[in-house]
Amino acid sequence: MVEKFLEGKGALITGGASGFGRGAAYAFAERGADVAIIDINEELLEETAKKVADKTGQKVIPIVCDVSKSDQVEAMAKQAYQELENVYVLFNNAGIGVAYGKNIFRVKELDWDKIMAVNLKGQWLVAKSLWRKMKAQKFEPLSGKIICNASAAGLLLIPELPAYSITKVGVIALTKLLAKSLAPHITVNAVLPGFHITGIYLESEETVQTVLDDQNIKIPLGRIGNVNDVVDLVVYLASPASNYITGQCIPVGGGVCI
């Protein structure tokens, strides 16, 4: 039986319509949370919200929002707190990828600005919009938890994914700064996915393997990752078992960051 340790608590997930966000939405709802899922893809967002609600019986609120736009983020945060009694868990997950293969000198300025705005600025804006109310919540021993989605690319620094890698270095730094700023009331940690079959890799194991081969990367545990490998860690970081962990950026990639 799944332990309902999020019963009476709200969870907000950016990039919640697909991939790790969708997986976390199911996992949090199964553990008793009411969930707000945030995404820019309205059609997929509505579909995911309905499926999660139907399967779990929990309240699931879909909110369309571009996390790189401060006005939309503020409106989203206001709506989330109107719909949910609280936001105990924030999974700061929204992000975009870029075409593999361009070195740092070939990245276009428009592409640079877009990925920085979504992957790094977006996580800052969302945390900035929620932290005051999260900190004021009357849960004990913590008033809330923030989980950021970084990447093993933020440690490995893949030359053919330069702008993406730099955004994830930034998320790692953001995580540590938020953890220092919000302690002792809110824990802030990051998951660093490795090579998983998700939308960034076109849901294709072959695409993942192409990148691994090109970078001469071997996964020590011998397989490409899946969504649940990351969601399991996200659930742990949302649970009471991780209450004494903050400021940590944890790779979950089968050993690629050894």
C-alpha cells in the first residue's frame, strides 16, 4: 500500500503535462496530494490533469503558464493558492531542450535567450512567486519543500549541448542559494537526471543511445533511464524521510556522474 504522506498537502509541478512532471503528478496524487500542474501545452495539460484525477481521485488543477514570463507566473501562483489550500511541494521541473550538435560558438542568440529564460529564469521566477506563502504555512517540522530539476549535463558539461548545460549549472547554483536562503523552514534540493527516455530525446531510446555513443559515455548500471527512475527520487525528496536533507544536487543517471 502506498503511504499517504502528502494527504492534506498541495503540490505544484511545472512542466507537469509530460515526462518527469507528469510522472510526479501521478506519484504525488497517489500519496494524497491535491496537485496543480503547470504547462504551456494546454491540450496535453488538460489531458494529463484528467487522467491523473481519474486514476487517483485527487483534485488536479491544470494551469497554462509560460514560466519565463513573470506576469504569467504571478497569475499562476495566485490561482494555485486559490485552488489549493497550500503548496507544500514545489517541483520546479519545466524546461526545454535544444538540438544536439551545436558547439558554443554556433548557438544563436535567440536560442540562447530562450533556453536561459525557460530553464533557469523560469525556476527562479516560480520559486520567487511562492516562497513567502510556503514559508508561512503551519506545517511541522518544515513548512514546505522545493525540488528543482537540473541535469547531469550540469556536471558533465556536454560541448554539443552548451547552452542547455550552462542552464543546468545555473539550476544547481540556484538550488544551493535557495536552500541557504530558505532554511530552516523549507528544504531545497535538486535531481540531476542523466540519460532517460523523455520528450527531450523524442521518447526514443535510439536517440539517447546516439548521444551516449557520440560522447563515449557508458552507463555503469548498464541501461538507459526511464521516467520512474527520477520520479522515485522526487518522491523521496517530497517525503518525511528526506527532512534533514537540503541544498543537495543528486544525480540519478545510473552512475554517469561517477
